[in-house]
Amino acid sequence: SGPSLISAQMGSMVSFSFGPLESDAHDGCVRVFVLEENSDVYMIDISLDNSEGSEVKGPLKVLPPDNECYELDACSILCLASQPPVLVVATSSGNLQHLA
């Protein structure tokens, strides 16, 4: 079989993290944050019962939109279970960037 819709929409994926369940989320739906090497972050809502297709959103907007603040060698992502959820992106040089 060929590449999936998700891989066709995104570039080189390097990491992912599960997000918190939303109060209005459908039963059997999981939120996943996917990180590309260039620091782009995508959000995917995946239906576990396969009754619905996966919805890919992104790349998510990062504020402030100053490219000098964000490195292009991302290697890992983590979603912290806080209110609001906070994404932490690690770079190969050891820097951590917090995205709220």
C-alpha cells in the first residue's frame, strides 16, 4: 500500500506525544501532537474505533511568530497535562521551547 494521508500531508516526523482528552471529545478519540524536524507541530484527532477518519490540523501557530526564537532541529515533543495544555519541544542542541 502507498503512503497514508497523514504522511502525505506532513514532512519528516521525528516525535509525537498524546494530548489530554477534551471534555467535548468523542468517545474513542485520542489527540496526538506530531513534531516535524523543522519544529512544525501538527495535531491529529484519531478515532480508535475507526468509525471516523483522522483529522489533521496544522501546522499549529506558534506565538510570537518570530522565527529567530525557534530552532529548526527539533527532536522531541511532550504534552504536559496542565490547564491549558503546554507543549514542550526539545532541540538536538538541548534547548527546550514551551508552546502554550
